[in-house]
Amino acid sequence: MTDTAADTPTVWPAIPFNDWKDSAETLHMWTQIIGKVRLAQSPWLNHSWHVTLYLTPRGMTTGTIPHGHQTFSIEFDFIDHQLLIRASNGGGVDLPLRSQDTADFYAAVLGSLEELGLPVTINTMPNEVEEPIAFPEDRTHKTYDDDAVNRFWRVLCQVDRVFSAFRAEFQGKSSPSHFFWGSFDLAVTRFSGRTAPDHPGGLPNMPLWVAQEAYSQEVSSAGFWPGSAQFPEPIFYSYAYPTPSGFSEQPVAPAEASWSSDLGEFVLPYEAVRTADDSDRALTAFLQTTFDAAAKTADWDLEPIKRRHFP
């Protein structure tokens, strides 16, 4: 399952947040714009799964989006640094990904969809960020560093690969490995099959009912987050909702993993995975042991949902 020969700094590149802070914050806004296009056109899917983006061999995509009797998709190409809009009527537009005001990026995307006969209206306020600026007015977020964005995408490709393999080992309800543009992280979630108490909410510019629907069932969730200005370190995280008694005291691996009282979840620095002798094994150990901790302390009934292996 692992390829230790491939676990090199090139495959798992360094991505200190402060080295690409301005580009990260700009890309966060741009992924929100594209994600909100998908949100505006797609039927609601449990836990907001209809809004996420997916990794591709060149970047990230919305997947197929309905528009009346037509369909379209939008893909970030982080190799040639273009935004690719493709429509089922044969039309398409390529927009350059380069340093530009978020307001101009927003206008170019919505204008291109209009020209293709695919008009879309989105909520122009960013979600899950402090002091949001409406996209048409955002002249603050305007930095795009090709190399930094490409390195971030390369990290996501490796994480997505390991997350997807971890997901495959569970036969119960599980999310795909997918990118949430609100929180700007890649996540994979397993479900116990039981309902959960109403979530208290509290996320900035996020309706309470959205958080409560997202956490309407008991979960063990893990993800990768590149960091922020307030917490400038890329990390892996794992939490359970609701948080079971004794969860934080459970043993987890690898040795660099620990419980964060501030975040209310287990965390593992990305650097610990990147520099491990076997990066895949280190990350998988974190995913498995934190899930085991959640399942044990919340008393999940695993027998009906364990993966059965067939010849």
C-alpha cells in the first residue's frame, strides 16, 4: 500500500504557511467563488457534500454541475495555471490564474458563465472567515504565486491518495475525500449511523442550520489544513462529534500526534508526516488510531460496518 521510495521532499513538499500567506488567502477566496457556483446550481446533498471540490491530476474541480438541461464544470489547473470552464454545449473558456484582485476574478468567472449561456448568481459574502469582504469589492486578496500554489496542490494530491485508501477500509457511511472551500481544508468523515445532538454553531458567516445539518449524525472526521495567519502551521487533525468522554486521553500515533485543548481535536504537524521515513504509514497511523479512539469511547457498533474482504 505504501511506496517508501516515493516519500521524498519532492513528493511531500514543504509548505510553511507564512511562505505563501498572501497567495493562500487569495486562493481561499477564489475557491469560495467557484464552490459557491456549484452550491447555487446543485441540489442539496447531506452534510453539504454538494458544495465541495475534488482533486484532479492537474488541480481541483467542481465535477459536473447542472444548469437547466445543460451541464458544466470548472477546474483549477495548477500546472498551467488556468481556470477551465467547460460546458456540455461544446463551449468553454480558459481564464489565466495570475495575480489579480479577487473582484476582477469574480467578474471574469461570472461574466464567462454568462457568455456561455450559463448565468449563475451566488452569495457574494465569503463564509467561515473573520472580517469578510464581498467578492465584487475585494481589492485586498490579489496575490497568486504559481510555485506556492502548485506545491499546495501537490500536498493535497498525496493527502487525498492516503485519505481515499483510508476511506476504502470502512464499509459504513463515509464521505469521499473532498475539499471544503469554507474552511479551506481536505477532509474525510466516517459515520456511526446514529444521530447527534444539535451543533451549537458559531462559525463566522455560517447559518446555524447549515452547521446543524452538517453535524446531524455522529462522526469521526479527519482532515488536512494548511494553516492561517493566527495558526501558521499546516496540520492534520481528527475530531469526533459529539466529543465522547475520555476521547482526548486515548493513545494515538505517530509519536508527534497530540491532543490540542485549544482546537478540541487531535493534531499532527504536516512536517512530521513529510519528514517521516514512510509518510503514508505515518499518516495512516494517525487516521486509524484517532478513529479507533472515537469508536472506542463513543461505543460505535462496528460489526455491521467493518469492511469485508473478498478473494
